[in-house]
Amino acid sequence: MGFPIPPCFALAAGRRPTGLARSLATIAWLMILPLFLVRPVWAEDLIVAAAADLKFAMAEVVEHYRAAHPDDKVEAIYGSSGKFFSQIVNGAPFDLYFSADIAYPRQLEEKGLTASETRPYALGRIVLWSLKPGLAEVPLKELPGAAIRKLAVANPDHAPYGLRAKEALEHQGVWEALKPRLVLGENIAHTAQFVDSGAADAGIVALALVLSPTMANKGAWTLIPAEWHEPLEQGYVILKRAADNPSARRFAEYMGSEPARVVMRRYGFVLPGEEGP
């Protein structure tokens, strides 16, 4: 039994194809047929919504994952954990969700919007960072009297790193005094851009960002004690849209692999079962 010849290979309407025309059409059809069979049936596209502090670490993890699973197509999108949460609730087409605050994916679980349990993947840390090394060394409680015109923090209303920055400043009793000088980033990567561009003299940003190749040699930073704020416990979940997507399961499992953990440690994340500085 031969392959059916698509109408697009027929000759002019109303004319019966010749034997040669049929042969050429069959050859052309056989040439394009493999295009529909190239990707394995188990390979599916994967869209990952990831907290902005993962911008550099996740990019490396995805690169290693692609090398191990070349048939899987993975795209990571970075932004505010809180905004991603709202988008997912409203039907945004994401497959996995990596949040800087584990409370967000747990809420999605409660709403029946996930295909897996929420798993912790790291604890984040915050630092005071400035391109002017002297400003990075100023204790938080002395910031109101320092030569700082603008201090960048992520918006605490929807960015977990911003909320932890606020908590640390409140712990030191200077949040209210510094409010007139604050510039709020949409997410922690946006906050770091304020400092990097000079729009802010200093900022409270993610350790993972200042350890990235693009920022590692810029200015100086001081680690803020973890006891000054609630833990930045981060978690991820497979979303309901990816319930039957094998690539989502593979990527979720890969996050617990040693190659992925090596990358995460290098960016200053404290991993489950390990202790940080």
C-alpha cells in the first residue's frame, strides 16, 4: 500500500496527474514525512517560570540539562515570584514554577493548580551591595546617616527578597527613616540593575546575583545576617498544565542531581540538607 499523495502535489485542477507527476509527488512526500517524525514522542516543550534570583544559576542548570536531554526544549522566564503566582492563578501557560518564597507554590497546591507536591530547592541570602565599596560596609543601622541618596530594594508587596530586605531594615530600626530614599524594583534582578546603572547608591539584593559573572567584580557586598529576617525558603512545583508532560518530571528530578546542586552552591544558595554561612 503506497502513501497517499497530498492534494498540494496535484497538477492543475481538472487534469489527471501523469505517472511521472505521481512519482515526483510521492518522492516529495517521502522527503517531508521525516520532519514530522524527528522529535521523539516523549519530548515536549517546557516553560519554566523562575524567580529573578535564579537568572544566572538557572541558565547554567538549563544548559547542563539540555546537554543531558537534547530532545527536550526548555525555556526559562524570570520575574517576581508574586507576579508569577498571580499569572498562574489566572491561567498563564507555565509548566514549572520556581518561587523565591515557598509559600506561593504551596498556595497553588491548595488551589488544585499543581501536578506535584511543592519541593524546597534552596535558601536564599541577601546582601548590601554597592559599586562604592565603602557604602557596602556601612552597618544597616547606620544607613540613614550614610551618604546614600537612593537605596534599592525589591518591592516587598510581591517580591520575596524585598520583603526580607524590609524585615532586616525593620530589625535594625531604620525602615521608616529610609523609606523616602527607597527605589523599588519589580523583582530582585531589576533591583540590582538600579545599583549597577548608578540609579541607586546601594541596594539590598540577592547573594546569587552579586556572585554572577556579570557582577562578581563590581563594587563590594556585605552578607546580611539570616537572623534579621524570615528565611528565604524557596520551592518549586510542577503545574497542572504539565501533568502529562514527561519533560517536566525529568527537569524536576534533574534539579536534585549533583550537577545542578554544584551550580546552585556556586551562586550562594543553601541547599536542602546543607548548612550555609
